[in-house]
Amino acid sequence: MKYIQPFLLLLTLAASLPLNGVAQTPPAAPAAALDPGTVRSALDLVRSDIKNEKAVVIAQNISFTADEAAEFWPLYNEYNAALGPLLDARLGLLKQYVDRHDQLSDEQATALAGKIFDWEGKRLELKRAWFKKFAAVVPAKKAAQFFQIENQINAALDLLLMDALPLIK
């Protein structure tokens, strides 16, 4: 896991990029409206960089045989494709939260919390299902190592994200 620390530095930078406009203090001047296409392109680029760096960290920390690698990496790409819509859904939830955090009613806060809990459940279901798929092509220990790295990276990203988000008012 010696390669995770430099990777986390990259994640810090990458995770902060889409959130620059989400500060707890208002900007000095009104911000121009963001073009959704531009924002989407920037997010896609950040995701691509994170995926590439994550793959490097995985390769540096899990010793796959040639046969295991030939099975693991295509499955890893499928896993990332399956994860994409879930990450898009989370982005939508975060946008809802940022847009309303200072004016949420109790009912809206309850509804948003329920959506977030549902999203977390889907994320867990996805990981459980894909652990079985990975364990079918590489030893379970290596599948567990993969998800250990995945969880460490996700925890670091979540921490950065939560630090950047304002509290409900």
C-alpha cells in the first residue's frame, strides 16, 4: 500500500476541482452560470484520471499472475462501467444538497437523507455482487485486496468531499 499516499495527493487535487464553487463563504462577485456540458466534460476528465491512477495503485499493490491479470483487468473495466451510473446518481444527490442546504425543511432533509441511504445501499450491493465476480477469476484474497484498495480510495475521496460540503443550515 506504499503507493496509495502519493495517489491520495492526486485525489485531493482532483476531488477539489469540481467543488471549487461550493464554499461556505459566498463569492465576492456573482459567478457566471456554468455550462452543464463543460462541467460534465471536466468531471469525465477527473474521473478518467482517477480511474487511471487507481489502476496503477492496484497494479502496484496486487501481484497478479499473467493469467489472473488477463481475467482481472477486463472485469475491472466492466466494474468501472457498472459503477459509473451510480456515481452519476451520487453527483445528482450532491447537487440537490448543495442547491438546497441552506433552506432544507425537515421533510426535505428526511427525503434527501433517505435517497443518500438508498444510494449507499446500492453501492454496497454493487460491491458485494462484483466481489463474487472478481473472486471467480482471481483468488478471493486478491479480490479482497482489490476491494480494500477501492475502499481506502473511496474513503479518502469521501472525506475530501464531505470536508468541502457546507453543513445544513
